[in-house]
Amino acid sequence: MLITGAELADGRVRDVRISDGRIAAVGNGFDANAGERVVDARGRHLLPGAVDVHVHFREPGGSHKETWASGSRSAAAGGVTTVVDQPNTSPPTVDGDAFDEKAALAAESLVDYGINGGVTGEWDPESLFERPLFALGEVFLADSTGDMGIAVDLFEDALAEAAARDVPVTVHAEDETLFDADALDGDLGGAGTAANADAWSAYRTAEAEVAAVERALAAGAESDAQVHVAHTSTPEAIDAVREAGATCEVTPHHLFLSREDSGRLGTFGRMNPPLRSEARRAGVFERLRDGDVDVVATDHAPHTVAEKRHGLTEAPSGVPGVETLYPLLLEAVRKGDLSIERVRDVVAANPASIFGLEAKGRIEPGADADLVVADLTNPREIEAGALHGAAGWTPFEGLLGVFPELTTVRGTVVYERDPVTGAESFGDAGGRNVRDLAPSESDAA
């Protein structure tokens, strides 16, 4: 395949030739080879495929919410070419057998993937670390998903195990002792009311996140483990991570939504950590813009409409988001709120670098041909009915997004949309475990 006339994130206009799943050359004036497909990308941007290091594709055990097939189609349509699935499935991915069960299901993925291992009182590190594990995590230093929450001593043991094997640890940090139970008292109204939704934000306080992040960072430093803090939702937590020299991610819902959206979202806006005040949301976005945030990852956590319509204490936490990651950020570029280079870094280059994916996240000769073509002059409204995940809803309904026209994974077209007719097509399942690719397949030359 030859992609011609594309504008890269650094402003250069280049042709990109793909061969054997890799980027063979980046330059100008390339002539097409016999039988080679040519993609005319004039007026479009060419970006590296996003590496979403935080998704919940729900299999095994929750296929009514999402499957590897539906989740990866959604990822491909949004320009995400690598996903990292979290361990809180059923059974949880806490031993070798559970890992193998999930890996068999992941064979249905259109995009490349990693599988994280979990930590509970029943985890089996020996069998787990024998598998091609992406990382430990999302390790819950809280009770945010019930049985997956762990005590501090077990958390420290897990850090030591990971450090000994040079495996990163992704941490969900909230200190439940600092939750405000009074916020859940009284008449909260129905599932769709602002009072109901906003109570969850008042309950899971910002102070609870900051305290747990600081504790996780201190434990990481003591164990010499590589700690990556998931879905930081407060400026204070991001500042603590930066001061400690660790890494963190933020989510699109904490960047683009706040407690001011409670009336619209109701219990559909319940997630952990919760939505924050508009002032804190703006502070998180400012830190993203200024370079203090390492990664934007989605925490794609789909639930059905029926499940989210339950009352506040019964509705499950989480929102879908893998398909709208790039579109929302590219719309911020179109509006002038972010630079396209910053977006490229936080969704592709940085996660690939932090987690040791040498062939991902860049457009250079020798890298995997994980590529996205997008037209920044052509945003469209985000509509749940036009998305491809199984949940059937989105918290970003009605916002604008810049969606890809073409997505490739290792040179194979996995998603394509005609910009005139809107007709879409998907490739076949061919995703691979990024920790299981042979060096000749995954390492840059």
C-alpha cells in the first residue's frame, strides 16, 4: 500500500509506503508499484494508530456488554490499533488458566492487544507471569469494583513481584476511607436526575483520589516498581505523579465532561473516579495541554442501557469510550484547544514508549504500519447509533468528533469509511498479542 500526500503531525507532507506490515519508507514523490493500492490522502492527516492502554472488553463473563469482536470493531472505527484489556472479567485474570481463557477469546480481535493480569487474594503470580502478560493492573487500591479491591500489604507484595520481573503496574487509586457517605443519604431522585448523578461525585471525593495516588507512588518508589496511575481525574493527582517522576493517564470523560453534565447523564454518568467540578476538569485539560499528562486512555467500560438505568447504588460504574478517543481529541485540535503533536504523543507515542512497544506509536521506517487517516476539516456529531460497540449509548452524545476515514493494523485495513457516502467496511480478525509477537514482527529495525 502507498499513502500519498498526507500531512503528518509535525506538519510535513509525505508519502508513506507499507510493505509486509511495516512502514517501508517515508518521503516524497513515490511512484506506485505494479498492483499496489494507492490511498490519496491529500488534505488529510496521517497519524499513528492509538494505543489505548485501558479498556474493558468484558469477555469472559460479560459478553452482553461487549465482546472482543464488537469492542475491537469500535476501536478500529475510532483509530485505535492496540488495546490493553483489564483483568476484572469473570473469571478475573489472576492466574494462568484465566489468562489462557481470555487469550482464546481475544483471537476475535481486529486490532492488536495486550492482556493485563490482576491481583486479588487468590492470584497466582507464578502461572500468571509465565504468560505473555502486558502489565499488572488495573490494580485496585480501593473497593471500586468489589472483589478486585486489595489491601495495602497485598498491593505492596504485587509491586515487589512486578519489580522483580520488570513488569509495569497500572494502579486504580482511591482511598475508600475518605469517601463521603453522607452524600448518598436522602432522596436522590430517579436514575436520570441531576441529584442522583451528582451524588456519586460528591461521594467519591477528590481527596480520596489524591491520598491514594500519593500512597501508591510512595509504595512504587520503595519497591522500585514501574507505577502508572490510571484515570487521574484531579489536577492535584497529576501534580503528585509529575513530582514523583511516575506516569499517569487521563480519560476523555474527565477531559470533556464534568459535574455540570450530571443533569444530562443521570446514572449514565456514574464512573470511578467520578466526574469532577468544572474547575477541576479545566485544570486536568490544562495539564494535558501543557505536557504534564503522559497518556490519554479511555477506561472503556461498557454496560447496557438497562443496567445503567438502575438507581444510583445499583447502577454499575463505567462508560464506553474506545471509539471516541481520537475523534474527541482531534476535534479539540480543530478548535485550536490542543496541538496535533500533543494528541499524537498522548494517544500513541507515549503509551508505546512507557510500556515498551518499540514498533508502535510512530510513523517511521521499520515501525508497524498502524496508521489512521483523518480529515480535520470534516467533524461530525457523535451519535450512539453510528458507533460500533455493544453498549448502544455514549456519554458524548451530541458532541463533535473527527472520525477516521481509514485505519490499518500492521498494514492491513481494518476499517474504512467513504467520506462522501459514509459507507463503512471492516477487515477480518487478525489482532495479535503485542507481548507475543516475534522480534521480526514487532521490533523496529
